[in-house]
Amino acid sequence: MVRLPLTPADVERGERLGTLLRRARGDRSMLQTALDAGVSPETLRKIESGRVATPAFPTIAAIADVLGLSLDTLWSEINQPDHNRLVS
């Protein structure tokens, strides 16, 4: 399967997703958050840093659940071009 290159919009949305998850995690340990979500700490680190701009839906759903984020809120926040609108 050939994967299409990411668009600048995909990259920006991935960065917003990472920022949102990092802020929602707050003082929680990255390790414990990842383990609670059933993902590797490296995967969470890559998503939070924006290096994985299009993570798999089940991965994001699991992380959002652990952080108490609704998927509706997450989707609307990452699709807003204004970084200042991200949930704290």
C-alpha cells in the first residue's frame, strides 16, 4: 500500500493534536498515561511532539478516554486553525 505524502494541513492538525493531548495530560506521567491507554510511551511521545501527524483512530480514542477528552471535543479542537482555542 502506498501512503500519500502528508499535506501541510495534515502536519498542522497533527501538531494541534499533540499540543491538545499534552495539555490535557498536564502533570500526569507520560509513561502511566501511555500504559493506561494501552500504547507505548514512544507512541504517545511521537503523537504529542507532532512527529506522528495521523495516528490511528483507536490509538487516539484510547488516549482521549484516559485523559477524559470526548472525541467530539478533540475533533473540533484539532480542526480549528487558531492554536489559542485549544482546551487547557
